[in-house]
Amino acid sequence: MAKTALITGVTGQDGAYLSRLLLEKGYKVYGLVRRSSHFGVNDHRLRWLGIEKDVEYLDGNLTDLSCLIRAVRETRPDEVYNLAAQSFVKSSWEQPVLTGNVTGIGAVNMLEAVRIEAPEARFYQASSSEMYGLIQEPLQSETTPFYPRSPYAAAKLYAHWMTVNYRESFGMHTTSGILFNHESPLRGLEFVTRKVTDAVARIKLGKLDVLEMGNLDAKRDWGHARDYVEAMWLMLQQDTPDDYVVATGRTTTVRDMITIAFAHVGLDPDDYVRINPAFLRPAEVDILLGDASKARAKLGWTARTSLEDMIVEMVEADLVRHKA
Ligand code: NDP
Ligand code: GDR
């Protein structure tokens, strides 16, 4: 019998790639979509992958426990992937309460809905390398202490520990993937890689003169979302629930990532990039570098896409979009 999956955050970057992966594996895929004033489903990412008609959508919001209970009751999922969140770190200082409600309490609402309606279902929580924050160890693994540095990271840490608690308190199959930054042509335009690749495409096409940036010294461990959703699925195929770091094991400055993007179109970033303090954050996570050896050993997972290949793929996709 085909398995059934329920994905929250189905309209986001990871929701789109995960939906495609699960559809390819023969799953029946349900996606929770929040209501907006725009008519219909905000399904542009699913459309980009050509799968918008293959997912069945349910109306719902992570802050409303009653609709989550109904969603789990109606879909009877084998696997639940909780990807929905207020996921932009910078916005979390402007909207700390909403971020706590959606990214923190929202995950507990989803855990409760599963506990009440389908306690045997396997549950995936989208935890984040942002939880490491002020870095305690040069290479971050599942045993590295956390030190969240933003309302987003604090909310994710709460959701992370609640996921561990539901596993230990109720014996539920709840797993947390501590994923480092992952990007793609479907990344939101506010995140740094896509902001850069979109701007590079527009500059190349003569549609933009200047790219305004924040902290160029920050270092991130960047992988490709297409690779990372495979790790999510692999985690839920394990007999025992656990926590896993998912990362490439390479860290790069924002500055060097920008250089890769400009070099692809034969331009010099010094001619276009300016610093605008508006893009700085009240507190910064200076460097992230993940140790994914547990995922490699237990899941057989490794990152397949280099930063260079991914940035080139993103610039090319943005060139196509802006030429259209
Ligand atoms: P996106 O920002 O692209 O997607 C977020 C999704 O959450 C969207 O579908 C959004 O819906 C939905 N959403 C937001 N608020 C609510 C709400 N109140 N109720 C229901 N749905 C809501 O994130 P990503 O795909 O990049 O990330 C997926 C998850 O993984 C997130 O939880 C993120 O925090 C986490 N994560 C991401 C990493 C990354 O590098 N990408 C790394 C580590 C963790 P809408 O389309 O309507 O806005
Ligand atoms: P991050 O991603 O905060 O790591 O969270 P983002 O791409 O927003 O920032 C990465 C780093 O780049 C620096 N930076 C800028 N960032 C943005 N967005 N815009 C700029 O102009 C800019 N200039 C410099 C930032 O200061 C930061 O150091 C992402 C999200 O997907 C989270 O949901 C997820 O949990 C983590 O990754 C892992």
C-alpha cells in the first residue's frame, strides 16, 4: 500500500522539493496551506517543479490546533513533516511573538495533533543550525551545546526539545533534523544566496545597478535543498527516532559566495556591492560548520552538490526568470 505523508510548509522551498521526492517514491502527499488574500494556493514553487496538481491541499495554520487535529484525522498520515515556520531570522526580531507562536508553539500544536489522532505516525521536525548561535565548538554535531542568538533560534530550540520530549515521554517516533543552511533556485528572495543570485542576474541583464548587503564576513555551511530533503526522508525510514545534523562540512563567507555568483557572469562584485547597515542584525551568528558524520554513518547520506554548482544553478535560473 502506498504511504501517506502530511507536509506543513508545503509551499516553501523544502516543502516543494520534499513533495517531489515523496511523489516519486509513490506517496500520497497532503500539504497544509495557510489562507491568504490571494485567490487559490500559493503554489508557485510546486508549479516550478511541475507537481502542483499532484499534491492534495488542506486549509490550515500552525497556530490553530483544531485545524491540525482535523488535518491529521482526515489524512491518517504514516509520516508527518513539520516544515512550516516563520523562517527568516532577521524578521524574527521585528516579529518575536509571532515567530514564537508559529515556529515554537506551532510545532507543539502539530505534535499534539499527531499524539491525539495518529500516535503511531512518524514525525519530522525541521530543526536548525541557528540553534548553535554563539558557537561553543568549531565543528557542530548533535552533541554540541546550543546558544540561540535570535527569537527564531530560541523558538526553534523550544520546538526541538519538545520533539525530543514527545519521543521520550510518549514513545512517539519523533525525529529532529538539525539542518544547516540549504538553498536552491526555489529559495525565498530575502535569503542571502537567492538575494545575490537574483541581483547578479538583473545586473547582468542591465536591470539593476547596485546590490546592497549586510555582514559579508558571516560564514555559512551551505548545501542544496534537493539533497537535504533526502536526509529528511531517510530519517523517518529508521526504526528508531533520533536527532541528526545535516551539513556539507565546508564553510564559506558571504563575501566569497558573492564572488562565485559574480564570477559566473564575468563581473567584478567590487563594482556593484555596497554595504547598507539596514541589512545588519541585532545579533549575528558568525560562523556555522556542521559535522554530519552521524547522518553519513546511520543514514548513508552525504551532500552531493558543491556550493559552486549550486550558485551557478541559481544564477542560471534567475537569468531565465528575468529574461522572460
Ligand atoms: P520557507 O520560508 O521557504 O517556507 C516556510 C513555509 O512555512 C511556507 O510554506 C509558509 O507558508 C509556511 N508557514 C509560515 N507560517 C505558517 C503558519 N502560521 N501556518 C502554516 N504554514 C506556515 O522555509 P524553508 O522551506 O527554507 O524551510 C523549511 C523549514 O526548515 C522551516 O521550518 C525552516 O525554519 C527550517 N530550516 C530551514 C533551513 C534552510 O536553510 N532552508 C535550515 C534549517 C531549518 P507561505 O508560503 O504561505 O508563506
Ligand atoms: P540565515 O540565512 O539567517 O543563516 O538563516 P540568511 O540567508 O538570511 O543569512 C545568512 C547570512 O548572510 C548574512 N547577510 C545577509 N543575509 C540576508 N538575508 N540579506 C543580506 O543582505 C545579507 N548580508 C549578509 C546574514 O547576516 C547571515 O549571517 C537561514 C534560514 O533558512 C533559517 O530558517 C535556517 O534555520 C538557517 O538558515 C539555518
